[in-house]
Amino acid sequence: MQLGYPCIVGAGANGAILHYERNSATVKPNDLVLVDAGAEFRHYTADITRTFPASGKFTAQQRDIYDVVLSMQQHELSQIQPGASWADIQQSTRQLLLQQLQQLGLVKGSADALTDAGIDRVFMPHGLGHFLGLDVHDVSDVGPVPQRLQAGHVITVEPGLYFMPLLLQRAFNDPKQAPLLVKPAVEALLDMGGVRIEDNVLVTDSGHFNLTMAAGMPKEAAEIEAYMAAHNASCSSN
């Protein structure tokens, strides 16, 4: 067994760097830590991401952002079944992102205006998943992402929410995007970096099977806090 690809481990603002591989910064007590890693076994690789609080407990703001991403993933997973259109899954999940950003007071305006301005891609510039197999970004006769899901497909399901200084500065200077952003609220979260939650999923005849959850990987915020508390208690007793 070996690594399927170089590990991505970003703390704080570095969590917003999608392929951060330097992994040399100091983790601060109140940072979120994003870990994107996967083992390769018999030439097939996993690709899993979890985000957790270095302190062992999410702050209120961190929990708000984390729960947005978790709800997006749950929404995406609920649609994974044979025959489902990948484009439709992406569109509806991005709409959910915009709705929740609006509820958090980070964006404003109508759903149509936010969509037309591409505000979702300011906060989530990547796709929602890809084929997984002999390569971490596996390929097929239709490319690295499916058009319609079929039984036997193995895909990643990986929504994220990031505060990337470069993308945000461009948006603040864009006459179409700037009026839709609540600049002070967004800027207050720049140090948070980003959150991504990624599972590996097999499409089955009747729906899907979550390989990552079958391996016992926690992802609910309360589960992560409980796991870290138990681990810290174990370390203290030793």
C-alpha cells in the first residue's frame, strides 16, 4: 500500500489553496485543518478529504461554514443513482450553496442574479466530483466526469467552500459581482481558508454505496469533535 497522490494538508488560510502540497506552515490553535489524502491499493486509489478544527472544537463561524458544506454533500449524495444527470446534480448543489451563503449574510440579491454573476464559483471554483479508479482523477470515454451516472461508476463527492483572496479581490473589483457580495462579512472570514468534505462513492443498481463512510470516517461536526476529544483524552492518559 502507498499514497495515491501527494497529500494536501492546509491549515488556516492555506486550506483555501486547492492543491497545497508545501505542508510546511505552523498549525495555529484556532485553525481549521483540511486534509486531502488517499491510499493506493492494488493500483486503485482512494481520494478522501476531511476538515477539522485544530483546537478540537469548531468555533461558531467555523461550524456555520462547515455545516453549509456538509448540507451540500448530503444534497449531492441524495441524488447519486443510475441515470442521474451529473450536470443537474451540480446545478442544484450550487443553487443550495448560494441559498446558504445568503442565509449567512455573505451574499445578497436574487437567485438569478447570483447565478448569472457566477458567485457560486467565487466560493467554490472546482467541480463537485470526478471519476476515481486507477488514477485519482480517472478518465473514461466521456472524460474525467460523468454525464449520466451508471451502476459501477466510482466517483468522488466533494463540495467545498473557500475564502480565496485572489478570487475574492477579483470579485470585489468586478462591477457585476461586487454588488452581490457583503464585503465586510466575507473579509472577516479570509483567515478561515476553506472547508471541503470528500467521500468516495460506488453507484449501484439501486442507488449508491458510500465507501468512505463504510470505512468509518466521521464527518458530522459533533462526531469529529467527539473523536478528537476521545483521542486527546487517550493521549493525556498515556
